Amino acid sequence: MAQRVGAVWVPAGHLCRPATLRPIRFLSVSVEAPPIQFLTPSTPAEWDATRLIFREYARSLGVDLCFQNFEAELDGLPGDYAEPRGALLLALVNGQIAGCCAMRPLDNVDYPNASEMKRLYVRKAFRGSGLGRQLAEAILDAARRAGYSCVLLDTLDDMEAARALYEDLGFEDIPPYYHSPIVGAHYLKADL
């Protein structure tokens, strides 16, 4: 024997009695994001921490950065990232280094007064919090303060979240501004 429940017929024995139903209570909790501090490395310990997170970034790519003279870049920090024409930021969350981003001048490209965003990276434990956007925006602000007209960058095909962020920040596809041996590299530019 079936019973009608609304517009549906339900076989007998498959209905819950109202007395057996218990209300579900939801607990709403408001959690504030931890404060983020941006730090420009200046001490030997901070430069060591920068090298460490840059190496972590490089390993996460799954490609060899030797064509960018990556080890020489690490050995010579701050190098081209030195102010006033460059910038290098570490993001600290609760005192832990959570991410990094850098910017350097690009004097040898077809775009006048250009800079290049490099090494945008957020550690896995801190992803999804908007930290990558905050780092990128801070570097774009540094480029504006330094008087650059545009910021260039390159990214990889499989870095979909990063490419979506760059598009949202106003970056557009451009022809390659340097030769990369990596298949699937994307080259982007944002006017400031």
C-alpha cells in the first residue's frame, strides 16, 4: 500500500513519523583572516628565508629554471630586485613566511619603461585566502611608485589559477618578450 506525500506516491513503511524527526541546528562561526605582514628582506636570515621559498617555488613548477640563471639569481640577491627599481616581498602570516613576489626592471624589451613581475608563490597551507592577489597587487603598487609604465610576466599553461588572477588584475596576452625553452609559456602585460 502506498501513501501520497505531496505529488509523490511513497510505498508504505518508507515514511518517517513526524515524531521521529529532529530539527537540525546550524552553528554559524565568524572567523577573521589572520593579519598579513609584508616584509622586504634585509637581514642575512631573511635573505636565507627568501632563497628557501624561491627554491620551493622553483620545485613547484616542475621545470628547470637554469635558462633563467636561477642559481646565480639566488646567490646575488637582492640583485635586480633591489630598490628603487626593483622590489621583493615576503608575506608573513602569524609570523610564518607564507608567500613571496618580486619585481625587476626590464631594460632590454620592446616595451618602454617596463618592469617584470617574478616569483609569485604562495605556500599550499595559505592558498585560497587571497594572499596571491595581495602579493601581486603590492608588487603592482611598487611598480607604480617606481614610475614604470607597464609590468610584464610569464607563466605556465598549467597555472590556471595564476592566469585567472593575472587576467583579473588587467594583464593581457602579448608575444614572447624573451625566449623560453618551456612549451606552453604565456607572456602577459599590464599597463599601469
